[in-house]
Amino acid sequence: MHQRGGIELAVFVAFGEVLSFGFGVAELILVHLLAVLLIRGLSFVLTAIYDANKQTHHQNTENKDSSLSSIRN
């Protein structure tokens, strides 16, 4: 009977170590996924800001060109 308790304890400890390793791997995967999402989100935001700024600059250039041509006429 004492032998069986020792085996059960060894199995329980081994299972705990495997489970702990599994949680470590899952944690690394989640951290990686969150980092990828953060980088993609930041890239999307910066692209949107850049595009909006570019469009505004283009409109301002167009407005200046049209006002200069109306002054010349």
C-alpha cells in the first residue's frame, strides 16, 4: 500500500510538471500573438494617420494651386 501511494505521488508530480510546461508554452504563444496583434494594430494606426495627413496635404496643395490660378486670371 505504501508503494502505491509513492507511485501516485510520482505520477501526480510528473503530471504537474508536464502541465506547468504546457502552461509555459501556452503563455509564450499568447505573448507572441499579443505582440503580433499590437504591432499590426500600431502599423494600421500609423498608416491611417499617414494617409490622412497625405490626403490633407494633397488637398491643401490643390487649393493653393486653384487660388493661384484664379489670381493670375
